[in-house]
Amino acid sequence: MPVADDTADKVHVSESDLAALERLAESYRRVTAELGKVIVGQNRVLEELLIAMFAGGHCLLIGVPGLAKTLMIRSLADSLKLSFNRIQFTPDLMPADITGTEVIQEDKATGSRGFKFLPGPIFANVILADEINRTPPKTQAALLEAMQEHQVTVGGQRHKLAEPFFVLATQNPIEQEGTYPLPEAQLDRFMFNVLVDYPSEDEEFAIVRQTTAESLPTITATLTQAEVTALQAFVRKVPVADHVIRYAMQFARLTRGRNGDVPDFVRNYVSWGAGPRASQYLILGAKARAVLHGRPYVATEDVLAVARPVLRHRIITNFNAEAEGIRADEIVDRLAALIARDPRRAEKGGKLPEVFKSA
């Protein structure tokens, strides 16, 4: 993807903030090193997972079976000293199987009866929603409140979830028989849509050699719940220049074909574009990426690095795009190239020049 020219603003950072920044960058290196003991390759996927986690977002991982999606998520939870629950989504799964339920319990001392809430598997720091599209929308919707509000409501009572809280869902893109497409409202709750691709030849050789050996490597936990929560709070404190915010906004705004000021390829290939939540996640993801790389400021290159995972599930392409093999990632790449050719547009939020209308 092309990179827009950017001159980062000078940022005045206190010594305590610099120390926190160094801790976060060092934590990223340690976690990555621990995950590297078990996961071969997939560096982009691991970075996107960690960016989303430190930004406080949820991830949807899409990839064919056998690419270690489940192992990746479990290893990530182990490396961060976080509680972990796996929920296998099936057609007969009910909402109460996820959130928990109330049962009648008798007090042996008094003989009185009352309802007691039994928490479901959603009550953990890291939730693996395995094959999330194999359960009906009614059960998928049980995750909506948990993902957005970090709580569940059962029997009229609200129950807070432990912090930090992440939903990492997996989906198989090949087999569609017996599946239920995720509602757009739920898709929008996922910060990133992460594509897990096949390993290279050398990576596959290392995977086969490592996983067929007598003993498997173990992961050492590096961060506690409290440390992860504190680092999430620090990510939100990272300053962002106005022109970087406007740069991020252009990606979302230019996908909305119903607006008057969009390029022709968006009108031709996009049915629905990204909403304001996409702009928010572009900035949050860019903040997390900046600090993971040891920088106390956000540059447009950080926004560009997270543009694909943030936007690919928020851009709804039409029949024309499907017929010509145009995917959401290509739309994002074209927008990146267009904005890079006119950096003043990102800085000022100006109208699209006529010369780019047919780009």
C-alpha cells in the first residue's frame, strides 16, 4: 500500500509518559518473542491482534482451517496472564449458553428459595468465539451487549465483565453451508477484520518440524491484567495532530457513495461505506501501533497500516465489484493512493479535485 507523505508534529512528553511508552514497547517485544516460540510466521496477524488488544478492540479472524487461528488466540491469552474461555458456536447454541442463566436455589438454613446467577463462559478476559457464523443470529446477538458495553443483562440484572475484555472470533471463508452471515451491526463491533493467510514454504517447513517433535515449547506470561488495562489507558493519551485525524477521516468518508464528493470507483463498486466508528478505530489503532513501535506521536503511516483491517468488513461491495473481482482491500488501496496524491486534502478536508474523480 502506498504511504502518504507526513511530517510528524513535535510532541512534548513527560518523563513518566516516556517511561510508560518504553514499557509498552518493551512489553510488545516480549510478548512477540513469547508468541514466536509457538507461532511460526504470521507476524502481520500477531501485530494486528496486539494493536487491537492494546487499543481495547475486538477482532474477527478469517482463514481456512489449519492455520493455527485458535492456537494463536490461546497463546496470546497465555502470554498476557489473562483468563481464557473458548466457545464453540454450533446451530443449537442458545444465548444463555454464552451469557449464563439464573437457577432456583434453596437456602438450607431458612428453607427459602431464590434465584442465583450462574455466569456463562463470556465471563473471562479473552473469549474465543470459534466459528462464530455457525450459530443463528439470536445467539450471535448475545455477544453484542458484551462487546459494546462490557456487561451482560440476565433477568433484568446487569453483570459487569472482567477487564480487560476481548472477543476474538474465527470464521471459515470456504464452507458456507449451514452458516449464518454475521449481522452488519455485529460486524461493526469488531475493530479489526484480520485475514490469516497460508504460510510460506520456509514457514511451513518450520511448522511441520516444530509441531512433530517430541516436545513443544511453552509460553511464559509477561503481563498481568492490571498492566494490560494501564497500557490501554496510556494508548488513549497519545496525542494526534489534526491533519492525521482528517487523513483518517478521508478513508471512511470517501467510501460513502451516497455523498456527493466521492471518486467514481467508489460509486461503481461500493453499496455501503464505513461509518464514523471506522474513523474512531483508525485513530485508536494508529495510536496503539505508534506506541508499540516506541513513538509518542501518531503519523499517517500508522493510519495506513491499520486501514485494511479496519475497513475491509465495513465496505460493502456490489455486484459490479464481485463480477470484476474487486475486493474491499483494493478499494482501500485505491483510496490510499488517491489521498497520497493530494496530501492537502487530508490536511484541510477539502473537496475532491476533479482530476481525481475518475481515478
